[in-house]
Amino acid sequence: MEIDRRAFIGSLGGVAAVQAMSPNARAEALEHYMIEQLNSSEGINEEDNATLPFYDPERPVPRGTGRLFAENKNLKPMPAKPTLVDFFELRFAPARHVLQSAARAIKTGQPERTVLACLLHDTVLSLIKPDHGWWGAQLYEPYVDERVSWGIRYHQALRFFPDPEVGYEYPDFYNRIFGKDYEPDAHLQAAHKKARDHKWYMEARLITMNDEYSFDREAKVSIEPFIDIIGRHFKQPAEGLGGDDSPSSHMWRTIANPNRPL
């Protein structure tokens, strides 16, 4: 995907605003911008355009929040007992970035646990953007193998640290936009060190290695190839996501009804 550098910087408030941001904040903003562009209405059929909360530059949301908080009166209601697939179809869709990442994990021969982690790793960006690794881990912890949520938590930090031994290089598109002056925030440096020394290090590293940084708008993706994997590895509550009493059920209710006033 080609990025209009001027348009991107304008979306952040201009050159002065970008210069005031930390290198890490710039990198986060760039990836979020690219994901939203990938999820924009271009190339989506008219029926979906009328029902999904796509990125719309004319309908901005408060900085740091996800696109679900751009008021969209056309959102379809969730089923009474919504499943993860329902959330993908009605709230996360088109979810091209994570679907491409999960497809890449299958193509590179990863185990189903890693495929699921790649499928879920950035979905929380529909809700909130800062520290999305930690928010995403909290969202999914009650329902997945703890290695999946652990990997989601630490993938955010590991993106900024190359590991030549396993073939992971720093994403080139960050450098193309901002240069090579990145200094990750202190909490990300600490998280990288902790993850690097942990027995589950590769759970998070494999997410970064199968993350789809090319953001291919022409790729044909669907949740269908992953439904069986979800069925085997996601603990769907009988009450529906948001209807159970898990530590993250409030997050699912917010995603289901982002415009509820109270």
C-alpha cells in the first residue's frame, strides 16, 4: 500500500504536531493509519458500506479511540448471544489486516495456536489504540490458551526490536516515513527485555514474524477459513461474549454497543 505522507501527517495535526510526538508514538500512529486505510470503504460492496464502521476521514474519532467510536447509526445489532465470529462480521469487519496476518501464518506452516494469535492480535484497535497489545491480551485472556494472550500482549513491544537469529527485521515502512531515529518508550523496552528472557518468547515473536506489513488491499480475505480453528481454540461462553461474567465481558459489551450513552 502506498501512503500519502502529506495526508498522513495532516491527519495527525501537521508537521509541528508530529515533531512533538515520540518516535514510538509516530510509529504506532502510522500503523494504525495504514490499518484504517486498509479497512476504508474503497473496494467494499455497498451493502457492507451501509452497515460497517469503516474509517471515514470526514467523521473523525477522538485520538486514541478506535473507529467504533465514530458514531454510526447504521450498525447492525449483535445477536442475543454473540460469538467471536459475530464480532468479526459485525464489528471488526473488514479486518483485512488480521485476516491477512492469519493467512500468512497458515502459509508459513504455523500451529493453530499461532494462527489464532495472528487472527486476534490487532482486533482491539477497533476499540482503543494506545498499548493495544495489553488491551488485546485483556480482551482475550478468559477465552484462549494463556500463551495466545501472552503473545498478543508482547507483540506490541517486539515489533520495534529486530531479531536476526529468527529472521525478523524492523519493518522498513516505519523507516521510510520517519527515518531511523526510533527510540521505543521505556515501558516497551522493559517489555521487550522481559519477553526476550521468557520461555514463551516465540509466542509473541511469531506474531510479529507473520504480521502482514504489506497491507495488500487487493488480497481476498474472509473469516471462513478460520472458523474451525476458532471452534477448537476459543472458549465461547454459553451466554455470549459480553453476557458472561469474565474480567473482560465489559469490553465486549462496549464493542457491541459503542454508542450507548450510559
